[in-house]
Amino acid sequence: MRAPLVLAWRDFRIAGFMASAVSSVTSLRAEARLLSLAGLILLAIGFPMTLGLAAIAISTGAVSPILPIALGAPPLLLGYLACHFASARMVKAKTLEEV
């Protein structure tokens, strides 16, 4: 059983991390632009790399069929997530703007 002082200190630390400042509309839109640019760059790298590796794996058989997935999935996933979070920030900016 933990001492009440230790529990109070833990709750104080967690509350400090959970506190978030209200962002302005312009900062949210700037973050969204940056995230969408990063996401598009990652998608522009991931799609051609995956397609090229898949074409090599199909045509010659010299490359493992798992290689296109292993090398192409991380940039595609990160690009998708960056674009998703950019979209979420734009929605938040839109709701703050309407209020």
C-alpha cells in the first residue's frame, strides 16, 4: 500500500502533464500545414518505393515479397497519421473559430 503522500505527488505530476494550453486558431492551422506537408512528403516517398519494390519482386523474383511491405509500410503509415492529425487540428481550429 502506498503512502498518501506518494499518491498525492503522483496525482500532482500526472495533472501537470495532462494540462494543456488553449491553442489559437492561427497556431493550429500552422501546425496542420506543417503536418500535412510532412505527411505528403512521406506519402510521396512511400508509394513509389512500394510500387517499385513490388514490381521488382514480381518481375525477377530476386527480392523477397515481404520487402515492399517492410520498407513501404512505415512511410505510408506515418504519412497517413500525419495527414490524419493535420485534419484533426483543422477541425479543432474550425470549431474554435466558430465560437
